[in-house]
Amino acid sequence: MKSFRYYFSILLVFLALTVTSCEVIGDIFKAGMWTAFIGIILIVFFVLWLVRKMRGPRM
């Protein structure tokens, strides 16, 4: 039973995050194509920057 609660909690968090992100993307596209394009590019660069920071300096 404890395992079920753990997976159920993870599922709820996952659904909450994905629904929220879908609403945000929908609102961005309602604002206009260029706004959506710039927003998506900024998010991709931010994620790439975070990945580089987490990996540390390269030799």
C-alpha cells in the first residue's frame, strides 16, 4: 500500500506540472507567434545553461 501512495503522489505531481505548462504554452501562443518563438528560444537557452552549470567545467 505504501508503494501505491508513492507512485500516486508522483503521478499527481507530474499531472499538475504538465497541465500548468500546457496552459502557459497556450497563453503564449495566444499572445502571438513571435512572442511564442522568443519565449521558447529563451526557455531552451535557459535549460542548456542549467545543464552546463550542473556538469561543471570541461577540460
